Amino acid sequence: MITYDYECSSCDHSFSVSQSIKDDALSKCPECKKKKLQRVTLEAPIAFVVGEPTTVGQMADRNKSKMGKYELDKRRKEDNAVEDKQNKEKSDLYRKINKMTPKQKAKWIREG
């Protein structure tokens, strides 16, 4: 079922109706009973194509599913190595800040 929007060119009455794509367009206005009803497009129709990725995440999932076990293991190790390095740098910085006196901390905050 698709929701179509209709507008009467005679009385400006507008409304939405859920119809099958096979159904004929309505022509008679329910308000003024004249055959001046037109189907209007307020939003672009949404269509999905099954099988083809449309977002970066879907492409990544598709590429990941095509990888072999050894390649996946290698990628996971590389990702963890980068995360471990970032976590180590962060913890080193926190250790350095915690060793500072309140005066040094204030100066570090002001000057960087």
C-alpha cells in the first residue's frame, strides 16, 4: 500500500489515501463532489533495491563478509593495536596531569 496525497483544484481540499499501486487515481473530491481532484507529490517516493549496498556501513559489512578468516584476524589485530596505542597515550597524559601540583595544572590548562 502506498500513501497518495490528493488536492482539489476547485475547493483546495487536500487529504491522503492509502492505495495499491494498481488502483486508479481518485478523481471526485469528497468535499465539493467535483471531478477536479489531482494527485500531488509532497514527498519523494521511497524505493529500496535489495542486494546493493547504499551506505558506507552496508558496504563495509559486505566487504567484511567476503574476507577470509586470516584477513579478518589481521584486521582485528591492527585495529586493536591502534586502540591500544591511543589508550596508552591517554593514560600517560592522565598520569602526567595527576603528578602535577595545582599551580602546574592551572598553568597547563591555560597554556596547554
